[in-house]
Amino acid sequence: MKKVYIETMGCQMNKSDTERMYGMLSNFGYVETDEPKQADLLMVNTCSIRQLSEDKAYSLIGLWGKWKKSKPELKIGFCGCVAQQKAKEIFKRANYVDFVLGTHKIYSLPTIIEKVNNGEKICECEETNATEDAEAVKYNINRVKSVNAWIPITEGCNNFCTYCIVPYTRGRERSRQPETILKEVKDALNSGFKEITLLGQNVDSYGKDFKDKNYRLADLLREVNAIEGEFWIRFVTSYPTDITDELIQTAVELDKVCEYFHIPMQSGDSTVLKAMNRRYDREKYFEIADKIRRMVPDVTITSDFIAGFPGETEEQFQNTLTAMEELCLDYSNTAAYSPREKTVAARWVDKFIDEDTKFERLARLNEQNRKCCLASNKKFVGRTLDVLIENFEDHKGKKVITGRTRNNKIVHIPSETDMTGEFLKVKITDCKTWYLIGELV
């Protein structure tokens, strides 16, 4: 048996792709290892959302290239979003790489490995407008040991936000067939997973591209919810204007669907949002968030924000800070703007914010985020909540079980017993900025 190690960077979609690649390789004589130096095959599954992630990937394969000098039979693969974006340029930059595999063609991996083992160099980065469901059902998925299974339901994005590389690396939106998704859900549940997360860059647009049927995310949620067993359902990531009243109502009615929406806002200023090519303004986002809070009891709404977008003024940035506060957002992912090749905003060099200003704004954004998170957590102290336990660990010198509530709050519970995978009633006794503290009821 040969050993394979895959370093995964970036989003949950990349993590899901890695699980699929491990599964394919297991059918062709490879076993997974946690020790890169022991591997016969090294792969990096790259992220291109920010320059830092791309630089990290090149640094990693540079190290692997040095290992290859003393172990010439070692094979190295460069995969994922940077591979899709840069394709054959990677061979010029790192001639010790054996194959480059883009996001559209991961099910070509078995064929690629066969050719690479015969001495060929392969670049498989052609774009496609089709899903690969027919290939997906042939192979196992070696999921990371966890309680949560990530299951992609859409691939790609049609929005072309001016800062975002995703449409260029993942392609246009493509919805996977319901029967393939449902099979993967059932397989995951039969393997012991307790939570299903339906995944997509714009998960709420699921089914828009179906030509032969009227079937959307709400319909898929109903079918997943009808599967027997005790488990929870989540879906991410939501685009604000794709969230329909039907979807919200479906989430309320279905007992397994969790009270959690992740809805990136990106900026709290309408002028900046227009420059970003987002299809809403500040007022529209507030309207959507308010509607969800009215319709879904105990809902948690999380978001994403960018600091220092080209041309952003101090006043416009202040509008982002006030939006976070006034929306009572429960948590937000934050980042400084990073120009990405091929995107429209990357050409606005004359509007770029200097690095010092950009990161000073990011620091203030993070401080506002901390205040919002703590205020959100305080609301749950004294309440009893359902918690799905995810792991058993040492936390600040004490043994705890850690899990999440239905609305995605992290909870630490003192315990000498590992109860990973169990649904428990937990009374919240205290809170910190990023998590709740509870005791078993």
C-alpha cells in the first residue's frame, strides 16, 4: 500500500473535495497518512481567496520539492483553486510538481495518478459547465472523523462580485442532482454522522439551473428532513437576495433544520456594496435580516466583512461598524481586502487603500466583532439548550466536552466522560467572547 498526504487550505468546499480525493485514491492502493514525510504521494489542495493562502501553498510545495531531491520517486500534486487559476504556470514555477489538478476535474484523479506513475506530467484544468455526479457515485468518500458531514449541493458562482475569484476558479453555478445528494446524506448518516451541512458558494440558488424540473433548496431540505434518524441539518453559504420567504418558512417548519443563517454582507455601506457588485444595499440587507429574525425564533445570523475595499472612505467604513452593531450579528468572518488576479477590483490600483490603513480598519472591525459576539452569547446565559457534542478535550487544564447548539453556538461543558456524537440538554451557566459554558441537565 502506498501512502498519501493531502494538505487542505481554505473553505469547506475544499475540505469536501479532499475527502473525495482520499476516497478515490483508496480504491487505487493508497492509504491516508498524517505524516507528510512518510508519504509516497503529496498533494496540496489550494485556496486562492487571498494572496496569503496562495503564497502559503507555493511555500509548502517548495519544501516538498527539497524532499524530492533525496526521494525522487515521491510524487507531488498541486490541486484546487490556485491550480484552476494558474494551470500550466505552476510547472514553470515548480518543475518538480508531477501534476496540476483544477477544481472542475477532481474525478480525473485516478487516471492522472496512473499516468504520473508512468512518468508523465499532467495538467488537468479544463473548465466544465457540468457536475460530475456520474463519477461521484463510483467512489467512496473518506470523510474526516467528525460528527458533521459536508455535502456539496452546488458548485461555482454566477455573481461575479468585483473582489471575488470564485467564478474564475470554481466556474458557473451547477446544481447536483437530488438523488446523488440524498444518497450521500444517507451514506453519511449510516456511517455515524449526526449533522449534515449542505454546501455551496450560493447554496440558496440550488436548482435554478435545472431545465427539466422545478426543484429548489426548500424541496431538498424537505427530502433530507424526511430521512429517518436523529440528526441536524445546516446549509451554507446564503446570498442575501436569494433567501426566499419559502426557504425561511421551510427552515421554521422542519424539525431537523437548525436555526442558523450565514449571510455575508461584506460592507455596511451601500456605495461600497454597489462597487462590489453585490445585488443589495444596506437597507435591503437589514430588511432580509429583520425578516429572518421575526420568522425564526432564536436564530443566529453570521456574516462576512471586508476591510479596506478599494476606494472605501473612513465614513463608509464607519457604516460597516454600525451595521454590525445594529444588526446584532452573532459572529462575522473578517478580512482585509486582497486583490485577486482576473477580478475587476484588482484593476483599480489607483483606489487601493494603503496597508497600514487597511489593517488598522481590520483591527477595529475585529473589535466590533468581539463586542457583538459577547453580547450575543450573554443572551443565552441561564437557558437550557440542545447541544450536539463534537469532541472531548482538555481546555485550560480541565477535561471538557465541546459541542454546538442548533444555532451554532460553541459550548464547553466540564466532563470526565467522552460523549462525542450525543445530543444533550445543557444549561448555560456563563459565557466568554467566543463560546458558552454549560453544565449537563
